[in-house]
Amino acid sequence: MYAPKRPVMNASDETAVIDRSPGSSKISLLLELVKFGLVGGSGVIAFVALSNLAIGLHTGLPAWIVSELCYAALIIPVYLGHHRFSFRSPVPHRQGLPRYVAVQMGALALAAIFSYVFYSMLKLPTIYASVLVTGLTTGLTFVVLRLWAFAARA
């Protein structure tokens, strides 16, 4: 039986295909969330490993400064992972990277505010407060990255 050949697509062509089947946008969003979690989780693992290694070198710098330097060192690799893998963004790096950094700074401020509210004002147990801080900050970060930092403009 003869089957017509389908045109060969490269990776950049795949983003141009739009699936309009029922439920496809929900599946797409779920897949984006999973990839966001994988990239972010990889960043967390890399941060824990790098900061433990660097602090263990006993450089003479305070541990909190070494930790911040490790965090800063991972901004670009995690940005690149989110840009290419999580969101498959067509946004140029000259636009996406500054926006990503701005979102990260906002996330730090939100985490501080949420921490103050849950730990100091509401006096929640540590496990509940930390889960709420992490969940709210991560959720809001995902939304802002998706809708602003990595969003393609028509």
C-alpha cells in the first residue's frame, strides 16, 4: 500500500504546529509545568551541590556570600533551560534574560514577604510555612515567566 511521504520537520518547525484538538491546551500547559519543574528542580540540585562544594573549600568568605555567588552562577544556565526547554520561547535573549532576572528578583521579594507573613505574623509551623512560601512563589514565577518573560508577542 502506498502512503504519501510526510514533509520532514526540524525542531524549529515543531513549534509552528498548532494542535487544536479538545484538551490540547490543557495538556500543553501541564507539559510546560512538568518541564518547568524539571528545569527548576535541576537548578535546585545544582545549587545545593555547588554551594556545598564551594562552602566546603573554606575560601575565607562568609557562607552566605558563597551561597549567593553560587546562586548567581546558576542564573544563566537555568534561564537557558527555561528558555529552550520549559517554554520553547522564541523571545531573543537580549529581551528574555533581563526579564528573567527581573522575575527572579521579584520572586526573592515575594518569598521574603510570604515568609514574613507565614512565619512571623501567622506563626505557622515551619513545614506549612515553607511549603506555602515555596508553592506560592514558584506558582507566581511560572505565570510571570510564561506570560511575560518568555511570551512571544504577535
